[in-house]
Amino acid sequence: MVIGIALLLLAPAAIFLLPNFVANSIYFKTGSWFIFVSGGVYLVYTVAFLLLIAAFFVLFIMYMNKKSILISLGLIVLAGVSFYIASLNYTMLSDDRITYRPLLSFQSHSYAWGEVDEAVYKSVPADDGKSEFDFKFKDDVTLTLTVNRLFMKFLSPIENRLSHEGVEMDKILIPKKE
């Protein structure tokens, strides 16, 4: 019970910090600028923590009998699978390429900066939604990244790298909705 309550109290901070920490620990290489994770990863981490917390509460509620131990082990395995699936998602910007693996996918995609055909930055007022940055590659695949404060630190290096490759970045300013 104590472990379940401790996890319940620590989960919000862990869900906020763990995805980026895990992605940067696993995928960061020399020449990488930063590793980003998508918003859906936080939901998968939340599910994993809920399964883990439920496993400990099941043990307490069912008085640690054989059935409760089996149910708890099943929940722990499901939590582990959820953590594994969440750890697969990342987007890495580096000196020479853009590499990403979408959420719930086992296939990684990698493109050199020279393969970027178009780059579009859509700036949306904060009250109206989230700004986005789209990379369209020469094979018509589009990678959309949500712009946040962390991403804004890399906007200038991205623009410099794209201009070095001869790709103009389009900036679209969307007016505030009334």
C-alpha cells in the first residue's frame, strides 16, 4: 500500500520529467542537438503509471492472496510494456540529419537535412492553439513538430541549417481569433 501511495504522489512529476530524460538517455549521440518526444508519449507514460499503481493497490485490497499476486504481476507486465512502447518515440535533430520514430511504431525514419523539400513554421497565438513546424521531405513525407519553449531555442539553428542546404523556411503568422 505504501508503495502504491508513494507512486501515486510521485507519478505527476515523473510523468512530466521521465519521457524526455529516457529519450535523451537512449537516443542522444554525438552531434545531436536535442531529442524531442511527442505529446502522446505523456499519455502512454500516464497509463503505465496507472497500471503500476493499480498493481500495488490490488495486492493490498485482495490481501496478498495467490489471485491478487497473479493480477498484480499481469499489471506490472502491462506497465512494463507501456513504458517500453513509450520509450520508442523520439524526434532527434542533429548536425547532419533528422531522425524520428512515431508513437506506436517500431520503424525509425531518418532524413539528411538536404532531403528537406519544404519547411513551414506556423505561428499561432497561444490562446488559439499550438504553433507547429512542418518538415516536408522529398519523398512527400511530412514531419510535424509542436512548437514549445524548448523547441524555440532550436528555431534559429534549424533555420541556419536549412538555409545552408538551400531550403527557405516559410513563416506563417496566423492572426488571433476574435
